[in-house]
Amino acid sequence: MAAAASWGVGDFAGGIATRLSNNFVAVFLAQGVGLVVASVLLLLSGEQMPSSEALAWGAAAGVSGAFGLGAFYLALSRGTMGLVAPAAALLAAAWPAAFALLTGDSVSTLVLVGMGIALAAIVLISLPDRRVGTPVMPTYHGSRRNEWLLIFGAALGFGGFFLFVDASHDAGGAVWWPLFMVKLAGVMAVLAAAAVLAPFGRFPGIKLGLAALLVGSVAGIGDLGGNLFFVLASDEGELAVVIVLTSLYPVVTAVLARIFLRERLSPLRLLGVALAITGVVLIGLPADLLS
């Protein structure tokens, strides 16, 4: 749950940073600040360099995460938010959790029920308000198929991040080396995307003020914290359960938006929060409770 809390803070700060600058600056700040902090903590930890396989998996996680974030932002900017946000959040948690279950994770029936409830909570919390006067994102400038391709791309990237980080850990990566590789590869992926877009006039430019820098730094620290807690949690419990629980970060983002931006929680989001708490309780109950 610490990972969900940290990612929730990071997403909230990242959204504010995007408003103060643009998507490229916000993502680059989050990745760049995370890289700087991870580098410092790696040096202080004295952690030994793991195998090349562990480093490669960490780099793959960084690229996958950056790809997912890019597809997610593009889908939000060109598609219908009511479809993009819940679908991407659900699929990003569901497919790697299902993969983990099919490849060896074993959980009780009670935990499976809790996971299902938590997945439903992710969808409800991610849904936007539909009150009169609430701005709605325009529909995709193209086919609905293209919109779904971006959604699946985001879910594939985020889900791949979960699995690749776990693979890096299993290959001998302790904590800071895999996270360093995640951030390094993420920064390189963002720069590579900028280099590809610039010749076509699609590069948004750099708009960076002090406020955007500070808030973007919070986003980077929150994202790195989420990565750290995810690695630690995956070492203690079943990967499928960890993925679902850490994907509850929209709860934190919604609460922060209510506190700082005075955004009202719709009845559906309140139901999502209640379902999230229920799912967490069920997952945390002793495995032999029903025996």
C-alpha cells in the first residue's frame, strides 16, 4: 500500500506539473529527478552491481514504463477520458496479475475475491465526473480502433513494467541497481522520443518555471518511491496480489485532488474508495480463515 500511496502522490504532482508546463517537461522531470535521487542512493547504499541480466531487465522496465506513460498521455489528449482512464488502469493491473497467477502464483479464494473487488475499485475511482458543466475530453480524431490501440499500448507498457522489475529482482538485482536502470532507461526513452518528434514539428518545447520544477520534482520522488515499495513488496508477497494492491494509487490521487483542488468526489468514486478498502481487507485476511 505504500507503493500505491507514493504513486498516487506522484501522479497528483505530475498532473499539476503538466498544467504548469507540458507533458514532455512533466515526464522528463519525473524521470530525471528520479534518476538523480536513485543515483545518489545507489552510491550511498554500496550495493554491488548485479548480473547483466538483472540490469537488462531493469532497463526493459524503464523503457516499458516510459512507453506506457507516453501512450497513456496521448490517449488522454486524443480520446475520451471516460474510456481511456478506467480501461487503461484496469488492463494495466489485470493482465500482469493474470500472467503471474498462470505462471506460478498461488492465492486463496478469499484473496482472489479481494483482487476482483480491488480491480473494480480501480475502474470506479478512475472514472471522471459527469456533472453538468464538467469539461469532457473530445473523442479521438480518428477511429475507435486507434483509440483502443493506445489504451492497450498504455496497459502493455505499465504491465510490462511490473513484470520486468520483478524479473530484474529475481535475476539478482537487489534494490537500487534495478531502480537506477529503470530511471536511466526512462530518461533515455523520453529523450529518444523528443529526438524523433522534433524533425516533424511535434516537439512541444520547454516551458519550465520554478513552480513546475518543484512540483515535477515531487512527482519524480513519488514515482521513485512507488517503484521502491513495489520492489520490496514483490519480495514479500505474491506478485499478482502486489500488482493489484499497488494499482490502487488512484485512491490517493482522488483524495489529494479533493483536499488541494477542492474537486468533489462523485458517488461512483466514493463507492470505489469503499470497494478499495474492502478489497485490501480481504486480501490481508489470514489464508486459513475460511478453512
